[in-house]
Amino acid sequence: MKAIRILFVASLLAATLSCAERKPSTVGASSEVERRVDQLLSRMTLAEKIGQMNQVSAGGEVANYADALRKGQIGSILNEVDPVKVNEFQRICVEESRLGIPLLVGRDVIHGFHTVFPIPLGLASTFDPALVEEGARVAAVEATGQGVRWTFSPMLDIARDPRWGRIAEGSGEDTWLDARMAEAMVRGYQGDLSDATAMAACIKHFAGYGAAEGGRDYNSTFLTERQLRNVYLPPFEAAVKAGALTLMTSFNDNDGVPSTGNVFLVKDILRGEWGFDGLVVTDWNSMGEMIDHGFGTDRKDVARKSLEAGVDMDMMTYGYLSHLEELVHSGAVKESDIDQAVRNILRVKILLGLFENPYVDVEAGRAVQYAPEHLAAAQKTAEESAILLKNDGVLPLKADAVRNILVTGPMADAPHEQLGTWAFDGQAAHTVTPLKALQERFPGKVTYVQGLKNSRSRRERFDDVVAAARRADVVLVFLGEEAILSGEAHSLADLNLKGAQSDLLAALQAAGKPVVATVMAGRPLTIERDLPHCGALLYAFHPGTMGGPALVNLLFGDVNPSGKTPVTFLRTVGQAPLYYSHHMTGRPYNGETLLDEIPEEAGQTSLGNTSYYLDYGAYPLFPFGFGLSYTTFAYSGIALDREAYGTEDTVQVTFTLTNTGACAGTEVAQVYVRDLVGSITRPVKELKHFERVALEPGESRTLTVGIPVADLAFVGLDGVKKVEPGEFQLWVSGDSASGKPVSFEVK
């Protein structure tokens, strides 16, 4: 390594230039950083500037990219995790290119690197931002140890349709929960930017992608500006305020405008209103896909539109590299727009310390992979993320009361599958399955009969597994969907358990022994038909590397379940989309006449009915925020500190939470608010606070929670975000469907 060359570049960039002071940076850049950016930019040719705006995916040997790197034609490489290759890429850039600008190496590190945590939907189930932040920090330490300094995470798309496969990659249906998880993950990934383990977060997908029509990935969305501002944009704004260094535009078009060319979203809101001066990158070829959208004629046209929208870096379209120089010379685009884009790119590289420390310590990086403390954090997160949806007293199991445990089902010993979607770097050899964990804990007591090879297997007879069930003390059946059935490009129209899994569960229940079902999946499946066939059901959104021991600890009561549903569980897919924070209709639900109750000769009238389905009613299978425990909790003494508040005040709500059961447990106390009358119709409830509270048996704790009145603001009829005066209701409860409201007024 040519240390002298590195020191020269660092010294050059640190020199002071006279330049206009800028407004404070949203990504935390100082005036010194800005001077470094401007000085380097002043030495760059147009071709070198455009090269910084080009991102390519690594594949094959370093030599394939060496010439382009020397010429400064690549600003970022993604999908290279071999630290030796990363160092060689950096060496060519730093030591053989004219200006010595290091690469920004990116990777989809979505819920862990080698140590894989639960999928993001599972992370949200914990309602524990501190633990999620710890997991993101673990991911950053492991990934940066391999040379990755940029992750394309967190995904902040509000998702209210479980048919959409990428629901697995986000925090579910709620804006408030999503924003808190966004902040936690940004803090965890980026840590202290002066540290070599800092990994730039990339908030995505901007914006509205989770509302894809019909739950079909990449599809159009039709969100009004008010919907965007009240529901879909707040998590992005929260992440920007938390210091996220980068942002990714989404694949979808909203109201006919693809996000990568959306001036209103990127330039007006993100850049203008929020003051974001971080790096904006396209999603994979989303610039080129604007041609398929019919929003541009060719790559030259969409390159121009992307730059004009404020997009800094092109991922895998080569539109900027191929056409920007020509567009500048023809006068079609301004070089000043290119300069601004390159400033945003260089700023991130400087903030990450890449000019001073472009290389990774290969041996040190290998040493941190699967560190014991990383595995412990992954296991704790998997334990907190699992949701107990049914328990007829079967759980927790008593270890000293079972001599023969039957383990069956396609997910019992599927190490790759339990890692979930976007787990490129997780390794099956390091993944502990439920079967392996049970065999280690109960040697000689576990009988394993697979039952079904995979979730999609069809089988009419289950003689062998049923015979084994009759001999067992308890049957543990692990069901769900493999990783490949959720995630990007994996939308589904049918959300029932695939294949013969429901048949297997029914056959096991008929054997007459206690049956405990554990479902591992990437989305909330429609499991209503399966609940009668088991005594208990534990739901784990793909739990990651340490899912096996985490689930065993939960089943045997070493850990009390505390996970809550981050998304509504439907009775049938035909209810989609169904979410708790819906608006009140002109005929709100007040009872129902179901299909089989309609008189045979009934005329064509509304029958006095309201907004629900005749065949499935109004309610979901499980509401948002729901989750059982091995103990019970009671809320009492819910009171506000006053009856009326000003817009600058804070609502202080006090309540007592009591563990009324026989074992220790943790409850997620949730606070919901409803604005009864507004300039536009408002949601029936909105989550405004949550808090994990651990209590011993019989213990009571009185808590006071502050809800700033400012948090009740929304964008109303006049397009302005503000708190509107009027009457409000507030609930404190264990889920979105429970509790009685107290009232207050905002003046």
C-alpha cells in the first residue's frame, strides 16, 4: 500500500479554500468537510465527475474492473464481500487513479450479515428499538469487517397488503412503529462515523412502494399527496433527521410518475423541505426501467430526467456514464447539477473516513464474524420477536414431563429457509434449527419424522408421522414458507399454508396427543383454518441464525413470549388490505348480517348493513399489536393530567400495569389516539407510543407517558401540517383492538 499517496490525498483534501458557507448538513457534515469536497471537486474533469455517479455490481475478477477504476469511471461497487478483492479494488482507485478517490462498497445487509437476525418484520414484532439498534450495530461490525461500508437498509415502506412479498423487509403497517424502527436501524448501522465500523444506511424505497396495486411487486401506486405526507413519508423524514447518509428511489410510479424521475418527491420534498444533502441512488436499473414505464424514450432521456430530479448515483443502468457528458455538451443538462450530485457522493465518502482508511484489516474482519456476543444478540432478538397467537394451556412445556418429543414439519430442520429473505451472507452451517436445538437439549428424547419435504409438497398419507405422534408425549410441528416464497418479486395471491401442511397438522391433531405448531414465514399467513388443529401456535417471522434455540427456549418457558403483531393477520386473503388505522366510513360497523343469515327472498337493499364482508365479517383474525404471554396483564387507573391542552403542551397519561399471572413476563403497553373531527376524515386509531414493561408475578407498576400534542399533527385540507383543535380519545392497551378510551381536548 502506498501510504505516502494516501497521506498526500488526505492532506490535499484537508486544505482550506475560501468558499461560501453552506447551511447545516442533514448528514452531519461540517464546514471543513464541505471545503474538502469543494477542493476535490475543483480538480475533477467532467468525465471523472460522471464516473463517481456510476455504480456497478461486482462479478468475476478484479481485472475486469481495473481499467475503469484507474480512469475514475466507477464511484461505487456493490456485492463484493471478499475483503481481499475489496482491498485490491481500493488500491487501484487510491494508488493508480489520477485523484485517488476511494470506492464506496455496498451490499444488501438487511437483517444481519453473517450472523442473521430475524427478518425486519420480525424485528418490528419486538417493539424494542434498542434491541433492533443493537442488531444493526452487529450487522455493521461484521459487514465492515469484510469491506462493506454501505447497506441498502432499512426499508421504510408501509405495507398493508400481505400479498406483497416485500412486506417481509419492512416494519409492517404502522407509520409510528416504522419511524421508530427507522431511527434505531440508522443509528445502529452508522454508529460513530469516525469509526471504521460505521456503515452508511440507505433508507428505501422512496416512496410509496409498499402500496403496490394488488400486492404485485413493482406495480403502480396511486397515493394522494396527503396520503404520502400523513402515512408513507413520516418514517423517511424521521430517518433523515436521525442522520441517514443515503436514500434509494423506488421502482414504482405513483400517480403516473416513476420515483427515480419524480422531481416533486426527490427535489422538492427530500432536498427542499427536509434539506437532505446525502447521497440519492437509484434502485437496480430503476433509471432504465423508466423506459419500460413509458416515462422516457431511451437511456439518454431517462438519465436527463433522473439528474433533473436530484438523483446522484445510477445503480446498474449505465445511463449517467453513457450519456451525461454528451447531455452537458449539448446544453440539455447543467454541469452544476452534476457538481451537486458529486458533492453528495464525496461528502459521504469523507464522512465515512474512506480517504484516510480505504482498506480493511482482513484478519481482524474475519475474527468478528459469528462472535459469541453477536449470536447472543441474534438469539435474544429472535426470542423477543416470536408471537404467541394461541395457547390452550399446552405451553409452556415442562422439560421433566416429556420423554418422547416428536419433531416434524418442513421447517423443523431447514437452516437456509429459517434465515429468510435477503440473507445473502448467512451460512447454513452456522444456523441452528429447532431440530438441532432440541436434539442438543434433549439427547435421546427426540424423534424426527420430516412429514413433508418442503412447504409445497403434496402428500395424501401421513401414516409414519401419525404413528410416531401416537407414541410421543408432545408433537412439535414446524410449518410455514421457505425464504424464497417471500421478499422481492415473490408476491402471492393465496396466503394459506402451502402444499399439504394444513393436512399434516390435522392428521397430527387426530392422533390425540398435544400438538404445538410453530410457523416460520416471511408474511402473516391466513392460518384461521389451522388454529383448531393445534393446542398452541407460535408465530416467528423467519428468525435467523439462532432461531432454533430461541424457539426452544420459548416453547419450554425459559423465555416468556412478548412479541406483538406488527401487521394485521387476515382471516382470508380477500380481506386485503385490512389495517387497524383505517378511516371511519359514513356507515361505520355496528353489527353484521352474515351471508347465511340473509333471507332467501330478500330484496335488493342494504339490509341496514355497514362496511364489512358478508362472508367474513368486519374483523381480522388477529389485530395489530396483538400477542399472548404465559402470564396475563391488567391495565387500570388510566388518567390524563388535565382535560384540555394547547398545541405546545404534552399530554401526560398515567396508568397502572399489573402482572396478574403466575410467572414473570414483559408486556408491550401501547398508546393510541383518535382525532374525532378534522378538516379531513381521520383514522379510527393511531399508535403514538409503545413501551416494553417487565413485571414479576403480581407486580404492579404505575407509569406516566408523555405524548406531545405536536405528534397529533397531520396534513389537512389546506395542505399544511398542523394540529387541529378539537376533541380526542386516547387508549392504553395491549393491542389495537382493546381498552376503553379517555377523552381530552386540544384548544
